[in-house]
Amino acid sequence: MGRADALLFAKEGAKVAITDLQEDKIKDVAKEIEAAGGEAIGFKHNVTSEEDWIRVVKETVEKFGKIDILVNNAGISNATPFMDLTVENWEKTMSINVTSIFLGQKYVIPHMIEAGGGSIVNISSIAGLTGGSGTGPYTASKGAVRMLTKATAVDFARHNIRANSVHPGFIETPMTVDMFKDEKMHQWFQSQTPLPRLGKAEDIAKGVLFLASDESSYITGVELPIDGGYYAK
Ligand SMILES: NC(=O)c1ccc[n+]([C@@H]2O[C@H](COP(=O)([O-])OP(=O)(O)OC[C@H]3O[C@@H](n4cnc5c(N)ncnc54)[C@H](O)[C@@H]3O)[C@@H](O)[C@H]2O)c1
């Protein structure tokens, strides 16, 4: 999803800083953007590391002059059965899915204030809207993303900073590829999704772009499900 977001944002004229743990993938996406005439830089970045956020934000501002959009997309799933959960396992999910967003906002918002405003898009999940079986820590983390986004929207509205969350349904990405390969599993996910296909990263990127752009200039503190109708049921 991060790749699809970066490509679409660059196509729309944004200068994009791409970050991930996987350096080779960052480089590939940056090359793809540059080959299409866009501008991008990539950073190896652990979103749970405060030092990494400080470095990435500093170098992005040095390169591009300002930051006016932040998309917090990195995340992991966790389907450990509840009674098998350990504190370590729980905290890993919270750290990558939630603490990362606290840190990203903490270090980017001052630059948005300086730039006169900005837009934050935090990637939650349908699991942040409704409960599911066997996904306790993931659901808790994505619910926290949803509510942190609302608190951020209220806190920083006076600085013309908007914050909204996106709630993908079942989307074909490396996170889900193994699950969706299994025909029975695929059929189950489809049976939960009213529209007659599972989602693609590009479906999510269009919603992220809308919330990041001035097209949504009076929208803040809301959640946007992009889920083929899953949450409408
Ligand atoms: N795929 C789905 O069906 C689905 C549904 C709902 C929500 N989401 C959410 O969408 C977001 C993107 O998921 P995806 O499906 O593209 O998954 P993905 O596994 O393809 O991508 C997640 C990326 O996050 C990176 N990452 C993991 N830990 C990191 C860390 N500590 N620091 C920096 N980067 C790190 C990974 O390297 C990976 O590139 C996640 O937040 C996920 O929870 C996905």
C-alpha cells in the first residue's frame, strides 16, 4: 500500500519521502517514481525508533524545504490466539502500529505548523471499526489509531492541520498474499465483502490521496472505510 500511495502522490506532483525497513524496496519505488519524471527520496527507517524519525524528518525538510503531508502506513498483522499472547508479542504490535504514529506526528507536526497547515492520514483497518475473531492486539492497535487520529484532529485544527484515518478491508498486498492464495480462504474473504472482488493497494491510495489533498479541506477527524462494503453490513 505504501508503494501505491507513493506512486500516486508522485504522479499528482508531490515530492515524496518513502520510508520502510526494507531498503531494496524503497530504492525500487524511488527509481520507479524518478523514471516517471517525479521526485522522491528513500530512507531506511524503523517507525518504532524515535532517533530514526528525528533523522528522517530532518533530512526530508533539508531536501524538500517543508513537510505538509504525513501518511502513517507501516503496520503488522497479529493473529495470535488470545490466550497464547505474551506481553512481548502484544507490545510489538502496539509499537509498530500505534507508537509509530505518535512518533511520526510528534516530529512532523511542528513542520506542518511552520508551513501553515498540513494533512495527516493514518492507516487503520476495518479491524479499527469492528471486532473480529483471533485478532485482539491488531484490533486494539487499529482502534487506537482511529482514536489517536480524532484527538490529533481536535488538538491541531487551529493550526490548519487535518487528521483522518483510512480503514482498508481485505486488500491484496504482501501482508495478505499467502492467505488469499488459499482458495477456501479467498472465498471466505470474498463472502464477507459485498462488492464482487477483494481490494487492491491502488483502491486505498485513491482515498489516501483525497484525504491528503485540498479536495478534502473541510474534512477532519473522520474515518474512511475502503472495504468493498464490508463495514456497511
Ligand atoms: N492488506 C490488508 O488487507 C490490510 C487491511 C487493513 C489494514 N491494513 C493496513 O495497511 C497498512 C499497510 O499494509 P500492507 O497490506 O501494505 O502490508 P505490507 O506487509 O505489504 O506492508 C507493510 C510495510 O510495513 C513495513 N514495516 C513493518 N514494520 C516496520 C517498521 N518497524 N518500520 C518501518 N516499516 C515497517 C514492512 O516492511 C512493509 O513494507 C498496514 O498498517 C496494515 O495494517 C492492511
